[in-house]
Amino acid sequence: MFSTSMVGYPEALTDASYKGQILTLTYPLVGNYGVPPRDSENGVLRYFESDSIKVNGLIIYELCRSPSHWASYESLDEWLASEGVPGIYGIDTRRLVKKLRVKGVMRGTLKVCEEDEEPDLEKLLKEVKSVRDPNSMDLVAEVTIREPMFHGVRGGKKVVVIDCGVKYGILRSLFRRGIDVIRVPYDFSSKEIVEYKPYGVVISNGPGDPKKCVKTATCVKELVDEGVPIMGICLGTQILTLSMGGDTYKLRYGHRSQNQPALDLETGRCYITTQNHGFAADPDSIKETDLQVWFINANDSTVEAVKHRHGPAFGFQWHPEAEPGPLDTEFLFDEFLKLEGR
């Protein structure tokens, strides 16, 4: 399945939300600043969004084999090869993206050939028709952690992050606010989470269809009922919507860029946001729940954020940590930390 991106490639390639997809970068030259070292802070890599490459493949126009950057540790192709991820260059990626903009996300395959091997195009055309739709799989189960993990900064507040494929930028944003973080698997129960006595709970971003996260939605519903402060990010917002009785659907194109305009319906102010999601909340279904639409996308009017009408819970489809990208909405971390639980 193809997705497009214009963000920094170390961040994009390690973003778990791209699990099961072939990533297409539209910038003409990729790899010119190399790959940064694997420095860590509080048990989290500083320059990546997870511990490994999460995409199934990479498509670019031109590859830089001799990067130039003071912090470069290795080249892009060396990094891909070391993790066994295929890539291809010499492709007119902007032409490819034009097709994706017309047809929407499509299934695809990336064949690695030996130096003297010619690809069998007829065989590949047959194989691509049988490529399984990643959204039919429980992709979150492949990227969540297996056991709880504690990231301590000796802060005054403790927050549980339900790890559906959390971007490390989210954790770093919490660390900067002096928050101790406990990451738990996506299928953790509300009882297990409450035993940590957290100030609040963050439902992270992640890949695939939110309806596959049945246990997560059940857990979130119970946490909301108990009055625990909740913040959903990207997939986390879709799970929050499902937990409250709303519905979600697959977008034809998805929102994958650094310049998505999110309009606050309460203030009329528009924020520029970084987004990477292929599903959205159904606004009609929300009307019958305890949620209300908070933000919409100024381009296509899809739901961008929801909030609970009476309780301390809200969620949004974009990434306020946005590394790299606009930081217009990083204040939402502070708004979450102001919520008062019951």
C-alpha cells in the first residue's frame, strides 16, 4: 500500500503509523543529510520515532550516497540494508503521487532483484493483485510494546501512554514537561492502568483500522466512565470515538503532510498541523454520543478533533509534537495536563 510524505525521512521511516505501507517521498533528493546516531534519552531514541524502520519499502526519485551532515552516522541506503527494508530510486515520484491523488491509496509490491536478474513483470502484476490489504490486519499488535515500560524523569505527575505505535516525539514532549511516563500494551485493561494511579492517560497514534483495537476501545470507555483525564492522538482519537459509541470510516486519500489546516469551531482560529492518518471519525455518529466535534479540516471538513461534553477527555487527528513540522498546537499537551479527573 502506497503512502506519500514530505517530512524528514528518519522520522517518517520509523513512524509506526506507516506499518504495512510502502512510503513514497516527493522531495527530489533524499539521503543528503544521512542518518543520525542512535542517541537516547530516558530510554527513548532522540532522533527517531521508534526503534526500527516500520515501512515495508521506500520509493524515491534520487538517492544521495554521500551524505554531508555533522551528525550523520550512516547513509540512507546503508540503514535500509541493515534493517532488511527494500528501496528503489529513479522513480518519478511526483508523477506517482498524482496517480495516488486520483485513485487514492493503492496496494503495491516492491521486488528486489539480484544484479543480473530481470524482473518478471507479468508475474509481479499477478502477485500485486493478491497483496493483502494492511487494514484487514491487526497492525497495532505488531508495533505495540509487549510489557509495560517506565520512563522516569522524577516528575510530579505520572501519565500512562497506551502504546498503539507511539511516536517518540510524543514521549519527548511529555518528558519536557517533567512527566513520568508508563507505556503499556494496547490490550491492557483499565483495571491494570488504574493500578498505576496515573494523573491521566494518552492513547497514542498507530497504524491500521481503529476497529481492530476492540480491547483498547473497551478499556478507554471504562477509563472515561471513571473520570480519568484522557487525550487521544491520531489513531487514539478514532479509538476514543469508537469507545463512546461513535463510528469511523476510511478516507479515500488520507491526510499525510505538514500543512493540514485544522479549524477550531469554538474560536474560529485555524492551526497548521502535521498529519498522518487514513481513517476519520464519522460526524453524524458523534451526534448520538457524549462527544462533540471540536475541530474540522478546513480543506475537506472532516472531523479533526473531538471533546467530551461533560468529562475530562479529548482527542485530535494531528501530531502536536510535530518533529519536524509546525508546533502551533503543542499547547494541547498543557491543556491535557490541566484536566481535572473525578
